[in-house]
Amino acid sequence: MADEGDVLTDLDNGSAPNGADNGPMAGLISQYIKDLSVENPNAPQSYQWTDQPEVDVQFNIGAERVSDEVHEVELRIVVKNICAKGTAFIVELSYCGLVGMRNIPDDQAHAFLYAEAPRLIFPFARRVVADAVRDAGYAPLVLDPIDFNGLYIQQLQASQTQNQAEAGADAPTGNA
């Protein structure tokens, strides 16, 4: 086991210049609500509806470069509560996180932006949705946990399958 002196000696022997930050780093810098819309179009009548509602939940993940080392990851959630008599409520949330990344290969950066970062910010976005639904006059809607890593892998596999199918369509067929 190395002690502090050994570590400093290794750094001084050329493995990294003094003060150089060559190690991979990624983390959440900040998170915030970018946009929130709560619609309660049929109030107060909707509070009297007794039929079972259909709750439709849609997710979308996006990432945008802010600077060389900072990206904005956006988790967009749309929740609609629809009954036979009409729409009880609609909540649209754009919840973002600023992600700092340094010295990370592109494939790993992509996975962090589209799988890990959404996993980190989702619990906070879920709370915002629950509070918005409660503030609209309904029982809080607590969204189920989401396997963002599993969804990311599914998206990659679907993309690879589509690319292979497109490549196969361009390939010559038959014997010459």
C-alpha cells in the first residue's frame, strides 16, 4: 500500500504535471425547473367525477452543450389525467440539470448525459410533479421509478438495428 509520499513521487515522475487534472470527472452542478405548466381545464366539475381516470405519462430526455465542460440535461415529463367526461389535469414539466464533465470519452459522456444524469435528477422532478398535481386540487401523483439505464440500452439497440437494416437495404443482392 502506498503512502502519501509515494503518490507525490509518482506525480513528480512525469505521470501528470503538477496541478494537471487529467482524471475523468462527471457530476451534477445544479438542477432547476426550466418550465412548468399546470392546467386544470374542467375545474370545478372535474372534482366531482367518479369514473376511473386514464393517466398518460410521457418522458423525453435531451442534452445540450452549454460550454466545453458543461451540458444541460433536460427531463421533460408530460402527465395527462383523462376521464370519460374530459381532461381533469395536465402537467408539463421541463426539469433540467447542469452536468459538468471533463476527460470523459464521447461514448461514456453520451451514456452519462442520457442515462445517469436523468436518473440523478428524476427524484426531484417526480416531487415537482406530485406537488403540482396536489396544488391543482388532486391527490399527489407519485410517478413510478424509471430504469433510465435500461431505456438507454434499448434506444441504442433499436438504433443499431435500424442502422443495420438501412445498411442491408443498400447492399447489392443476387448473384453475378
